[in-house]
Amino acid sequence: MALPSYIDLAMIGAGVQALTLTTHLLQKSAKYDHKILIFDPSQTWMSRWQQQFAAQQIPALRSPAVHHPDPDPHQLRTFAEHRHHELFSPYDRPGTQLFNDFCDEVIRRWKLSDKVYPAKVIQILPIKTASRSRFQLVLDTGETIMARRVVLATGSGKIQLPDWVQKITSDYPSERLCHSQQVNLNKLNITGERVLIVGGGLTSGHLAKGAINLGANVTLMTRKQLQEKIFDADPGWLGPKYLKDFQAETDWYIRYQQIQQARNGGSMIPEMMLQLRKAVSEGTIIINECCQVRAAQWQNNLWQVDCEDGSKDQFNRIWLATGTRFSAMEHPLLQEVLETYPTEIVNGLPVLDEYLRLPKSNFFIMGGLAALRIGPVARNIGGARMACKSIVPAIVKPSLAIR
């Protein structure tokens, strides 16, 4: 694919957020078929998503069947007509393979397979004159392209590591201490090893299950008691039940608190809790709730771990399922953009306008960084659908456009 010198709309990232926005945009205005280009080093839609699900051996999504990238909420259930055994209760959560196949079908039906340009955007330079504004995208291939509008849909936050990790003074093999995003269960031989998994969210559950299946002895350590929830935020956050008050709140700091309270750290689905309790009774996992690591050192090919309750233990490896955090100030692509378009930042989250733009700009943001507008589900598939309701009108309606 030859890179044009100019495009009306450049999207950065080819994940579920960008795919959702692309289909919603084309549904409203077919002419955008020739006006969009998506940038992702993988050259394929959803590649990072699929790699992550495969690496952690995640069997099904947490979100219900109505949440997916196609504008028609019933499309996935229709697609699964002969595959009902791949929809799991409650709420018909799709199995991973079913969801991946459905996304492939969406890409085929909307003719999007050639929309992803295989390059990583490494810098965005805003070019602002008295009459108009543009963005120059610098790619890792050395190429550049000018865009009228940009949508940042990279999705991933910054990996969050506990404080004690920074204090480790001994050298250790990198694969012996890693964040959950770096664990690939399909490439490990850990039979008989002792693995410490830190974190109380669903990811830690998947990793624990995967490690047990590989013959390891697992200790799961969580800061607070494990929480059992079907979704990571109450479904009331997808509609007026909670959003009405949230959107009426004018203090962005209070909105931020509401987001934190709604997500309240990690939680497990009931099915996972059942499997973990069974593993406890079988003696393949120890769950230490309300417990934290105080210090860890690598000695004699083992982690020597001191806990805050005074106990000590040894492990072959440590996995940190400690999540990610979203920070506009630390996002490598936002530095120059925020200098040109000053934006209030609340605990890392930008205060966007009602169309999810940085103020007075054609720069849109989706995913976790849009949470002050969308609410606690901003990073989820349901949040992507909500974001489309804000972004699509600003793109297709000339009256809402910024020059």
C-alpha cells in the first residue's frame, strides 16, 4: 500500500476501539471509506488483542454479546446462530474464538482489511495556522503523512509496577519477574515451579489457572479481599442509571473519584472464583488475601520474598497482574499536541470536549484516556460504542467541524 501525502482522518491503533469507530463512521457516511487510514505496526486489525488473549489462554470475553465492533448490537448473536455453545452465561459472553471469528467477519463485511497501514506512529506534530490546523504524523519507517483529523485509539495504558520492584538491587533473569502483559503461557515450561502472582483482577485468575495447568504451584497474593463481580464496572454505567449524575457533575476531580470507585481495583467473575476455590481445595494454589510484598531479592536462583505480615517465602518466578494506568502527560504521542492545544489534566486524564476532542482541536481520544467524559467503562468495548456517539457526529456534520 502506497502512503498518501494527506488523509482526512488518521486513526492510531488497530484495536477494538478503532475498529468500532470505523464501522460506526462508515454506517453514517459511506464516503469516509476513502478518507480513513489506520496506523498499526502489525498491519492487521485486533492483532495485539488476539495475541494477549492467546498468551493468557483466556477462553471467553467478560463483556456480553451485544458489545462488539459492529453498529448492530444483535449482529454477534446472529453470527453465532450455529455456535450457541460458544456463548456463555450470564449475558451470552462470547468465547474468544467466536469473538475473533466475528471480528474477522466484520472486517470482511465492511471491507476494512486494506485500511491498516503497517507502521508505528512515533511522533505527532500539530501544524496550526490562522486559517486551519493539521497534524503531521511521523512514522517509524521514516515516512510522514499530513492528516486533518487524528483519533488516538491505542488503548493501552502504562504498565503499573508496585514500588518494591524499583527497590530490587540484585540482577535477575528478566523472564523471572514480569508484568502480566509479558507472560505467554504457551511458551513456558514451569512444571514443579513455584509462581507468585500479584493482583486480584481477572487477569491474575487467568494466569493462575494457566500456571496450574502447566504443573506449577501457585500463590496468588492480593492487596484486598477478592471481589466477585460479573463485569469490571456495574452495567448501570452503560446507560442513564449512573451516567446521568456523572455527566451532570461539573467537578472533574469528583468525576475522577467516581470512576475509581466504580472500577474499585480488580475483580473476578463468579466462574473464575469457583475454579480458584476448587484449586485451593486440591492444593494447587494458595490465596493470600489482604497481603502485600514488602521486598523481594533474587538469590540462589530463587526470589526471596518478604511480606508485610512478616512472613517470608521463596518462588521461582513472579508475575505482576497489577494493571495499567492512563496518563496523558506520559503518552509519547501527546507531548507536542498538548503544547499546541493546552488541556486541563486531572490525575493523568485529559478534560476533552463533548465530542472527545482536545479543546479547540481536531484531535480525538478514545479508550481509557477518555474516561472523564465516557465514565468507568471508557476502556471497554461498551465504552468504545459510547465514544462513537460523541465522535461520529463531530466528523460527519460540517456544522460541528473545526477548521
